[in-house]
Amino acid sequence: MKKSPLRVSMVQGETRWHDAAANRAYYGELVRSLRDQTDLIVLPETFLSGFTNETLGNAEGMDGEGVRWLSALAVDVGAVVTGSLIIREGEKCLNRLVWAKPDGSQEIYDKRHLFRMADEHLRYAGGSERLIVELKGWRVCPQVCYDLRFPVWSRNRYELDAARFDYDLIVYVANWPAPRRYAWSTLLRARAIENLSYCIGVNRVGVDGNNIAYAGDSAILDFLGQPLVELGAHEQIVTTMLDPSSLAAHRERFPAWMDADSFTITG
């Protein structure tokens, strides 16, 4: 399928602590302001709860109210809406990104890299498979927060048999604390440059219930790592257009992918 220009929107919000109902109301209002104006709306990580140690009390099943609400929201606004939630499966919890489509269907990605410094690996189970989704001819790879620090997991490859790249756009949803904001902005640029891909990173703002501050710094970067949009440290909603022809021209003009090392990502 030929790529069309892609309208992408970042919703950089101040997530309410441990209050799913308040977050549904808050983010719902922000997202509905984009109805019929965009193709992809990106929310932060754990946008219904904040990044919390109290996983079980903030978890729900895939048939729970949060996932149903997200799917209905995507249908309502006529766009993909994505972000991560705390999902319970049996005895385990997952930091799960839900890719809710405007036709009511969903795809999921479970955060692979769990943030050891906050004991996330003790509270959550990690995922083992990357997700690649298609949207208007674009191949998109959504990931979650700490995944940003691990370039092998996000490495873009060219599939010779299919004559295509793994993806054209990589998306990170995050709760990335303000003291590490330089790493956030630097790594987003690196992921765009090394993967010859557009890159989106959406972070939250405000201070959470653990007294951790978030500076936002959400951004949309082109394949050279240059910002198309950079946000500050307050609530913002921004939409911009990604140009497929510019991406294709850069990949032809600078074919670093032809010299890349071959490898296989294992579970």
C-alpha cells in the first residue's frame, strides 16, 4: 500500500494519580478535541494511573473499562489512539501498550524492558515480541519508555524478500522523569538517526504521587533527528504531518541500511 502523508498528534498531559475515572475524563476531553483532524493520537505511558508501585490496585483485564473506553474513543475520533495501561493477566501484570483502531479493533505490545531502578521487573512481566502495525501505508513500531535505552530492540532492518523496512515510524510512550530529560531527548534523536525513521516520543508532565517530576519534552523528529515539533513542560496537544516522500528520498540518498550488520532478535 502506498504511503499517504500521515497526521500525527501528541497529547502531553498531566496524568491524575491512581484515578482511572478522572484520567478517562481528562484525556477523553483532550483527545476529542482532535476528532476528524488526525490519523494517530499518542498518549503517555500508564495514562490511567501514573507509573505506580501499586500495580494490582490499578490493573484491569483486557475486558475492563479502560480498554473498552480507549477503543470507543478511537472510534469516536476516527483515529488510532495509543498509550499504555496496567493490564492483569492471571497472576501477572503487564505494562501494555494498546493500539486502538477507529474500526474498533486493537493490537497490543507488552513493554519488554522493565525499569529495574524502580523495581518494575519485580512487579510486572515483560513482553517478548515487537509489534509492527500498519497505518495508511506506514509501518509503525510502538514501544514503551525504558525500551528507548536499548537500541538492538528497536533496530530497523531492511527485509530483502519483502523489499521494505521493518518500520517507517517508531513511537515511544513514556513517564520519563525530569532529572533524566537530557537522556530522553538524546536517545530519541539517536533512534531516529540510526534507524532512518521518523520518531515520536510522548511523555507526561506534572508531579506524580511519588513526588517525581516530569518535564514533558515530547517531540516529533525526522529521520535526521531534527525536531519537527518539541514541547515544553506543560499540557500541550500538537499535530503535525509526516511526509513519506522526504523519508523515501533520504533512504535512497543515504543508504546506510545497506551496510548494516545482519542479526536476529530473540525472545
